[in-house]
Amino acid sequence: MEERKNNTAMETDSLELSIIIPVYNTPLKYVKECLESIDQAQIRYSYEVIIVNDGSTDNELLGFLKEYKNPHTVIIHKENSGVSASRNMGLKQAKGSFLLCLDSDDRLLPAISDGISYLNNHTNYDVLYCDLQFFGDTEFLHKKCEFSKFQLMYVSNMLTPSSTLFSKKLISKILFNESLSYSEDRDFFSRAASSGFQFKHFKKPFCLYRRVFNSQSLSQKNIGMKNEVESFIKSQFDAHREITQEEVNKYVINNFTAHKKHIIKLLLIIFFPSLFSYFVSKGFYKNNIVTD
């Protein structure tokens, strides 16, 4: 494995924010937009940017990374081993009190400074996730709900790395699972919630999340593998141990109208498995998979 750091990087042992950006053959246009957005965000706190090149082969991109100079930026080159390994390498070298894993085709927004301020002023929270502003081939604001461990572990992924700011305390216990190729972010945050870290919804978006149709942006996942990976993640947790009745009640009250069928199926699977098996045998349900 080869590592090479940009010799213009900031030399300090104390920073407020570390932004980790894994890069693997991302279109150069997107990478430039991502890096420019960090400058344009005018972050009010001390920060560093750690670019982890995961064995890219695109000559245009490699040439850009070789010449790129920024006093806030460190560039690490490594053999290709996947986005989770790249994030972990960046996280392990991060000096910031707060960490953000920004996908290399997304953009940062100025509200990231407000997010840091919020966590500094509310030290009882460890993870801050924001509403999601899509851009690219579609533009709309996805308003997130208040945090639900039940939803995160058993329904759908409510968090994305680019829109989730978290304390460095997390990585003393948790890193990304390098054996996963999909939904590694959901696995990471599920384990964080299971370990007792506190999550908070932040309404103001601090990133733009790229959506590309008829292609796959770095922020989008291969849906063909989704059910298999979700089953793996759920198998790591015991509903009766991890999820309190209060958690279930809160989720049901907040989401029943929009997700009636999903919620009923979930409650049957978790609390009435024999009855659910009966319904499957009678053809009411085809399987035990719940999708968004």
C-alpha cells in the first residue's frame, strides 16, 4: 500500500472538523465541484480535508490529484480496497473533533458551520443528520424525521454519510465494515445507535446530495443487493434487546399514515413471528423483507 500526503497540508494537532472524501475514478468535474464547494462553504471553524484515492486509474483524475494544492488538504493514495476501507483510513488519520464523510460527487453547504455550532452547544448529542437536498438529474428537499433506532435498524436507512456529522468519539468504538459492499453506512450508524451514541435531526441541509438517473452516483446504491444486505444488518441486532416499546410506539405514531403496510408487516415479523409465518404460508406475504 502506498500513501502520499500533500506537503501543503495544515500542521496542527487540534481541529474542529475533518472532512474525509474517498475517491475512486469519480468524474473530474464532480471532484472539482466537491472541493470548490468546501471553499465556498466558508467554514467558520478550523478544518482539514482528507482525500483518500482508492486506487483510481483515471489519468485525468490522477493528474489533478498530483497537482492539487490546498493548505487545508491532505491526499492519501492507496491500493483499491473499497469505500469503507478508504473512509476508515481517513477517519483514523483525522484530527478534527467532528467528522464528515463527504462523497466525492456531493457538495458541501455553508450550514456545516451551524451543525458544528449545534454539536458544540449540545454536548449530549454525538451524531447530527440533516435534511437532504437532492441535485443533479432531480432537485427536491427530502425532509428527514426525528431519529428512530427502530426505523434505522428495521425499516430503512434514514442517514447518508454526506449528510451526517458525528463526533470523533464514535471511531474509538466503531469503524465502517470493510466486508460490506452495500449499505455500509446503514450498518455503521446502526452499530453507533446500538452502542448508545445519541442522534439528532438538524433541519438545515449542510450538503447537496447528487442524484443521477440511468447511472450510479457515488451516493446511490445498487438496489439489486439491497434486500440481502438489509437482512445481514438486521441479523446483527435483537429487536427485544435493542428496541424498547417506547421506540416502537414513537415510530408507529409518527409514520403510521405514510407506511401502514410496512409497519404492520414489521410488527408481525418482530413481535408475532408465528402469526407472520402463517400469513406467509397462506400467501399474504411473499417473504420477510421490508423495503422503503
